[in-house]
Amino acid sequence: MPGSLTIGHHEAAASLDHTDAVRLATVLDELAYLLEIPGPNRINDAQLAALCEGGPADRAELARWSRSAAAELKGRRS
């Protein structure tokens, strides 16, 4: 994966090669799943806080965002 992502310091689109986009979509889907499920395999509150980088720790919102980003990546592959 290193080297396949390009992000500038300006408001420009990022690019990711196809293989890495597929892989990232899978990771985001799995993240959403781990946020939503009950039980010991669920992402705990401390992990959620770390994922939110000090912002509001909204489990449902992060799960929705993860699924949406995954769907966007999957929709762009060709």
C-alpha cells in the first residue's frame, strides 16, 4: 500500500490505486461491523475515542461514515 496514496496540502482529490481502494473498502466495512456488534469483539469505548481523535465519540455516526466511505470506494472501482 505505501506509495499508492497521494494527498496534497490543498483541497484536492486524493488518489488511491485500485488494489488498495478495494482493501481499504474491506477495512472500512469491517470497522463498521466491529462498531455495531454487541459483545467482547466490539470496538470498546477507549478504541472508539482514539478513532475519533478527541472529537465526539459517536459510534453510530462513525459506523455510518465507514460504510458510506466503503460504498464510495467500491462504487468507483472499475
